Amino acid sequence: MRSWILQVFMLGWLLLANPASATTLTLSKLATGHDIIAAQINGVDGLFVVDTGAITAVNARGLQKFKIQQKLSSQQAAGAGGPIQIDFYRIETMSIGGVDVPIKQVGSTDLNAVTMGLFNATGRMIDGLIGIDVLMAMQSRLDVLKNTLTFNPPTAASTADGNQSLTVPLRALSFDALGFTFLVLSYEWQQHQGWLLVDSGASRTLIDHAALAALGLAHEATGQAEYSNGAGGGFALQSIPLDAFTIMQRPLAMDRVYSSDLSAVVAFTQSHTGTRIDGVIGQDFLQKYGAVIDVGEEKLVLKLP
């Protein structure tokens, strides 16, 4: 009898000490650098980009597919392509890799430019984005080199597999109007110190036009403008040669970044958080340095050469 009571006590203690076990899921990497994963909303299967620079959202065209009907609210926001409106809807269930996700709402906006851009580039049609709200709710860790997403990982697992590494603390920016928090990192270029949004949904590292003067790069754009797609529509970008920028007093080599008009995102971020960002850190940097984005612990682990 005492043994049975002790076993029950120990089981209860273990459940309290380990409220959720770690689950590691394998992602698919698109040629564009985006990580995608299958998920279910209201029991309906879909394909989503894992995006630390966005909130979880379904393309407006997909609401009927996922049996989403009950609208809760609307909010003006911004994407790389300009201003957008996000409508929030109630959902009954969400699961990723068979793991239940404890959220009861998702956003919805016009993501046609994003979905068609990815389809034209990769042949894969996505339904939306798995964003920072889900990643935080699941205490997630995204390894962009191993193409894995881990929910509820052990605290000590953010390592660089024995290689020399740099652990970068991230700053949480709270967007009260949205009820979400995004992660930014501090960087330096010469005498300029600024903030960049950690954005696994961006294939390239982008610097807003207005920040180029402070960086001394206003006249460094080379080649013809390229075009990409984001929430809010298409946008132009130009290559900027770059030797390196500094993170935690460590120069990190980057051949180039890209310049674009991110004024809508910059203004929206500043108006809701009081912090002005210069742009976003994208997959080109994250893959180069084998980044592990630890959303739960708000840190970025980089592998150094």
C-alpha cells in the first residue's frame, strides 16, 4: 500500500516537474529558404510556413477550407509589402505533428502575393503561416540548419553540437494591440547600433531605405532592382555589398544585405512598441550561421566558423 502511494506521489511530482514532454518535428525546406510544416486547423490539413516574424494566419481565401467562420476582431498592421488588415477568427482546434496547440484564434489576411510567389518559385502551395504566437505558446526551438522544430525542449538543448557558438540574447517587443510579442536582436555597423526583427519567414536580410544613411550605405546599392512578395503585396529590393556587421562585439561576415522600403513595418513597430527597427534578419543569415532560434528562452544560438 505504501509503495502504491509512493508511486502515485512520484508520478504526480514528475508531471508537475515536466508539464509537457519535448517533441521534435521535421520541417521541409523550400528552395527559397522557407521552412514549411503540415498542421491541422479544425481537423483540416494544411501546409504552413514557420515564420518567427509574423503571427499565425490563414490566407483569407482559405477560411472556408478550414471551416473558420466566427470573426472576433480586426486590427490594422503591416507587412513587407505595406499596410494590411488582420481579421481574427475563433477556431476549435489546432494541432501540429499530432501535438495539440493551446490557441483558440488565428489571424487572416490577404496572403495571395505570398502564396503565389512561393508556388511559382517552388511548386508548393501553402495555406498560411505558423507564427510567433504559436511558437511562444509551445516554447519552441527552431533549428534552421537541421530543419527541425522542437516543442517544449529541455533547457540545456540549445547547443552548437560542439562547434564554437555565440549565444545572443533577444529582446521581446510587446505589441499590445495584437496581444503578441516579437523578438529582435541588437547589432552594430561602424558607429550605428540598431535592432533587427528575427524573421525566419524572410528569405533575405532586409534593411529599410531610411536606415541606410545611418549605416553609411545609402549609395551602395548594386545591380537592378529585384522583386519579392510579402504580406501587403509585392516589393522591390536591391543588393547592398557588406563585409560584416557586429553582434555582441563579434564581427559576423555577410557578403550582402538587401535594401527595401519597409517603412510600413518600421512605423507600425515604432508606434506600438516605441522601438524603431532597421529591418529583418532573414534566412540567408540564419542558414549561414546554422542558427537555432529559441523562442521560449528568447535567445539565438549561432555556429561560428
